[in-house]
Amino acid sequence: MLLRLPKATKITASRLFSTNTLPLLSPLTNSPSHFLSLLQECKSSSHIRCLHQQILARGLLSPPPSTSSSESPLSQQVGAAIVSSYLACSALTDALTVLERLTPSPILWWNLLIRQNVQSCQLYSAFSLCFRLRHAGARPDQYTFPFVLKACGELPSYRRGTLVHALVFTSGFDSNVFVCNALITMYSRCGVLVDACQVFDEIIKRGIDDVISWNSIVACYVKGGSPRFALKLFAEMRDGVSERSSRRRSDVISLVNILPACAALRALLQAREIHGYAMRNDLYWDVFVANALIDVYAKCGMMEDALKVFQGMGNKDVVSWNAMVTGYSQNGKFNEALELFNEMRKHKIELNVVTWSSVIAGYAQHGHGHEALDVFRQMQLAGSNPNSVTIISLLSACASVGAVSQGMEVHAYALRTCLLISDDDCDEEEDLMVQNGLIDMYSKCKYFNSAHLIFSSIPLSKRNVVTWTVLIGGYAQHGDANHALELFSTMLKDGFSSPNAFTISCALMACARLSVLRFGREIHAYVFRNQYEAEILFVNNCLIDMYSKCGHIEAAQKVFYRIPQKNYVSFTSLMTGYGMHGRGEDALSIFAEMQKSGLSPDGVTFLVLLYACSHSGMVEQGLKYFETMVKDYGLVASSEHYACLIDLLGRGGRLTEAWEKITKMPTEPSSVVWVALLGACRTHSDVELAEYAFKQLIELKYINDGTCTLLSNIYANAGLWQNVARIRLLMKNSGIKKRPGCSWILGKKGTITFFVGDRSHPESREIYALLGILIERIKALGYIPKTCFALHDVDDEEKGFLLSEHSERLAVAYGILTSSPEATIRITKNLRVCGDCHTAITYISTIVDHEIILRDSSRFHHFKKGSCSCHGFW
């Protein structure tokens, strides 16, 4: 009966994958070689699982009892084939399950599994596999550790890296150069330069170093922010590398590693030396070297040299084109960048996200926000999807032009594309960069509630120094500077992130805005302890600015002369400080020093000079510098220069000449010029010219509380109370609110603020009593209240009473009441100091043992022994 059974037919792969019940297979189907061939044909993990089930059912993974462990049975080959098939289909969990059941478990497949986990960014899994393979009976080899160390570096996880390092040592691979090179790279990515150097030193001592070892440590120093030491190591590299390495390809990597160090330092001379070395050793035509050379020349501002390299390349890739586009964009040469854009299209080179992002970033960095947004629209029409770099550049563009609505659209796009909701550890850093960009954009657009919401949504441990800096900087420049200093204090207390030079600069900017000298000194002490001062020039420049605006010009001068290599900003900052304090001669002396140092003045320098001359009554010198700027330096006078010139002539009593300068301007006067003329009219009580200037401001739609108050005060001083009422009605109908005048002084328990007639302070009774005594005493010395400064339609007695309650007088009385004898009293007012208060404080300085330093919206006044540093030019 058995002889009449049908003959067994060959079972095909498609039959095995059928959903129907498989027929009883003949003994021929149990051949391992047959399943090996079927596994090679599998294209999906589901097919492999079906075959895997059949193999298990037939016991083909269990070696015969007679087989010794030293042999390689077919069952071992079948198991390896299953693992290989799973790996080919990226079914990593299935591959691991098989590997852990194979005896012995082959290390080759463990290495491939670890590598595939790293490539798919499953870094924690890659790390754990290093220890699971040992439980499965496999022993790690020289190919295992580089993959695992790469996973530790990319996490980055210093703790896990040290565990693997310990395993390397116990496994006897601490003398293997490939493993040691991987250790250097891992420590570098974890930011632990000391440990990377220690591994490198051990390699050198054992004499097992190769070019890759040197390349790794050089790259470590470059990424670790020590480009100078990287260049020093590169110089030693040729003598230190043993001859057994593959010299040509390694030399290419060496050059590609070191050129970014030259770019970071803007070391043009060294870059050219390396360029020459590449040409002498026939490495110049390598596309990676050429791209790195283009990048370094672009960052050194030498786009002509970058273009020569680019044009001399035999084979250009998209990176080459992108490097040129980025270089042109970063150097502000947008026409050339757009020409390259068109060339790329002409040669049918794909404009990828890097190309688009480069142009957008270039426009954004140079303040051309609208142009950046236009390029982004073109990018969308071209069908290219932005990445996180594009988003960050777009946010920067929106911030530069205050385009908050477009910024909100970018924010919404980031949320839709999950740029802010990532579950992948590899993308956490990019997500934080986008969040930082959003905080920066909202802060610069003065949407501080939104900025603070994003800031608060980031866990404290995840915030980096940029997160803190962008919000502190936003408050310092565009919002409440008090919040900036509170945030800075919180940052120091929390201890998760240490402030860098940019954070310090923002905090100093806040101190300068508030004129809080005590806090500024504390930050200076922090700077000194942490050695920012010795390394960062712009921190010193910020210190000069802070001390100048806090009324301590002598301290600003000391910081200036301690700077070994001063730049343009250093000179300009001190000149501005001298101008604010009415020390015009000193400002001109610093300008002469600047010229001797070889620095060429620009438009901003002359703006500062005109400002200094204006506030020191140096009319002729100011006119001379205005002419010098145009004739000798070929600079075009801007509206700001003309505004300073009008202010200079107005303060100097030459209002008619100021008007003539306006009529002869080569361009239409802007709002800043008319505001300067309006201020000059107040000094000279010229109602007719003031009305004309105000009319021009209305046409330019530049009406605010400052301009309205200026004209109202001119009318009030002339007794034209109906016109005063008309201006107040205009302000009411236009929704313009006058800023209340206030003065503040730094007391023992913080900043004390006073408003007009303020009686909210606990010591107000003592303050008013002392102020009354002071007024009576200075009246005996000849002080007569100038009731013209009480801009209300009341009698002279009532005006005198109103003047006595001005905020600056209350602050002076509080300062005298609470300060020790001979201590300097420092007061800040948000508006221009009242003329009568200026006279009263001048008298008060003759009867008290204090120097009174008052900063108003225009300048500093140093009252001492009956005189003021402004000499009436304020």
C-alpha cells in the first residue's frame, strides 16, 4: 500500500509561505542545504520567520549527539544563515533571539548585530549587546569594541564608555591600536579631553600609534575647542607617526581634520601652508581636501582664494557647491551666492536642504530677514523639506525684522513635523537647538510670555548655556533688565550650566541698562575668578560699557588700559563713556590713540565723536570732525550724523545754523533729524520752528510720548496752555500715554524707586523733612525755583511746591539720609532731568559731603561742590 503513495514533489519557497496547511514533507525536505538556499531567497522578515519555524520543527538547529563541539555542524551554518537573513531585513530582535540560543554563539554575527544597532541609532541596545554576548558564551574581539565605543560616544555617555574601557582592559585589547583609537574618539565625543589624551599618551609609549591615532587626537582637540593645540600636534605629527600606516589616505584625513582648526582661528597663514603641503604631496585634487580648503578660505573672508580652489577642482560634489554658496552668504555676497544657485540648476545639481539653509542663514546673519523668508518660500515651491538648521535660521531671520507672525508659523511647522517632540536620543540636541531658536525669536520680538513658556517647558537638567543666554539676552536688550539679572542669578544657583562669555556679556548689558554698579562689580569679580577677562575681548568691552553707564568712568578707563590688544569696539566704548560724562577732550584723546593703533574709524566712530562734542560744548571741533569724516575718510553722512550735528549746534546756541544744515541735506531728513531739531527748539523756546518740526514728524508717522511731551513743554514754557491742551487731546485720541517720570537709587536692601510726589516709602516722612531742610538752606544761598519748569497752569507758589516733589529730589534726599559720610550717591532717572532740579541739586552739592552722580536719558551729571560736569550742555 505504501508503494502506491504519490511521489514526493519538490516544495517551492512560495508553497512554504502559503497560508494553507503545509503537507507532510518527505525526508528530502529536511536537508539543511535546502533551507540554506531558501533563506538566501527571502526578502522579508515574515518569510524568514516561516522558514525559521519549519527549521525548528525539523530539529535542524539541534546538532546530532555524536557531533563534537570542536566541529562545525550544518546546524551551526543554518543558525548563522537565519541570523544573517534577519539582519539583512533589519529584524534585529529576531536576530538576537537566535544568537542567544546558538552554541557556540559566533562573535562575527554579534559584531554585525552591534554595528546595525549603531547604524539605526539604537545606541543603548548596542551598548547592552556587548555584555549580553558574554552571557551567550561569545568573547568580544578587536572588531566588537570599536562599534560599542562608537555607540557610547554618540549617546554620549561617559559612564558607559568607562565600563567598556574596563572590559577592553580585562579582555586584553588595551594594546590593540584599533581599539585604542576608538577609545580616543569615544572620550572626545563625550567631551573628556583629559582621558582621550591619556589613552593617546599610552599608545605613544607602547609605540603602537598610527596615523589614525594622531588624526583622532587632533580631531579631539579641534572638536574640544582647542584649535591652537590641534595645530601644534599636527606640526609634530609627521615625525611621530610610524611608517606602517597607509600614508596617502591617512594624510587626506589629517588635512580634513586640521583645516577646521585653521577656520576656527581664522589662521589664514597656516591654512595656506597646509594648502601648499597638499599640492606638493598630490593631495590637492582630493575632493574632501578641496572642500575643506574652500570652507577655511570662506571663513577667513578670502572668497577669491575659495573660488580658485573651487574652479580648479576636477570633480565637484554637492558639498563643494554648498561650501561656496555658504561662503558667499556668510560674507554678505548674496549676488554671487544666487549666481551659484542658478549655476547649480543649470548643471542639474540638486539644491538640497544644505544649499537652501546656507543662503537663508547668510541672509539671517546679516539682518536681511525678509530676503531670508523669500528664499524659504522658493525652497518650499521647489519641494525641498527644511531641517532643524533651516528652522533655526528662519527663526533668526524673523527675529532680525520683528516678524513675529511668520515666527509663529515656523513654530507651528516645527510642531507639525515633530521637530520639538522627538523620542529619539539622537535628535534631542537638534530639538533643543530649535527650542533655543524659538526663545530667541520670541524674546527679540518682545513676546516674553511665549519665550518664558518654552524656556519653562525644558527640564532644568536639559537646559544648556544657550538656553539661558538667549532668554537673559532677550530681557537685557528688549525687556525688563531686572528679569535678566534674576535669571542670571538663578542660573548660577542651579549649577547645571555655567555661564559663558556671551551670558556674561548679556548680564553686563542688563547692569548697564539699569545702572546697577554693585551687581556689575559682582559680575566683574566672577569674570576675574573664572578668567574670562584674560581670554575674551568682548567681555572686556562690555565691562567698559557697563562701568561707563553705571557712572564709574574711572573703572571703565582701568579696564580699557588693561586690554593687551584693543579692537575697534574697545576704543568706541570708552569714547562713548567719556561723551556721556561730558569729557569731550578725553574722548578726542582716545580717538587719537585709535588712529595711532592703525584702526580706521568708520561712521559709528564719528557718530560717537559728534555726540561727545555735543555734550561738552565743543561746537567747532564737532563741525571739524563732521567735515573730516566726509572729505578725508570718504564716509557718507547718515541721518544719525546729521541729527548729532543739529543737536551739537542747538546746544551751542546756533539754532539758525542748525536749520540751514537741514535745508542743505542731500537726502530727505528722517524722523531722528526732526526730533533733534525739536529738542533744540525747546532749549531756545522757538515755538514756530518746533511746530514745523512736529508737523514733519506727523507726516513721517513718528508720533510718540517723547515727541508730544517735547512740544507740550515748549508750549507750556511759552504760556500757550490751549496748545498744551490740544497736544494732550491728540495723545489721548492716538492712544499715546506719557511715561511717568521716575528715579531710582540702589539702597542696602535693593533698588528703591521714586515717582513724582511719591509717599509710599516707609521713610517718606524723614525724606520729605530732610528735603524741606535742604530747600530752605539752598534758598539762603541764592537758589530761586524756576517755576517755568512746572509745566502746569497754576500759580507760582503751587508750581514751586510741584517742583519740590520731583522724583530726582526725593532720590537725592533718600541717598543723603541713608549713605555714610562722603559716600558717592548714584541716581538714575528714566527721563531728562528737570532744569530746576538740576539747579537745586547743584546747590545741594555745596552743603553736603557727597558727590551726587545722576544719570538721565541723555547723559551723566556729576554734582560736586556747587558745579556740574555738564557745564550747562545738557
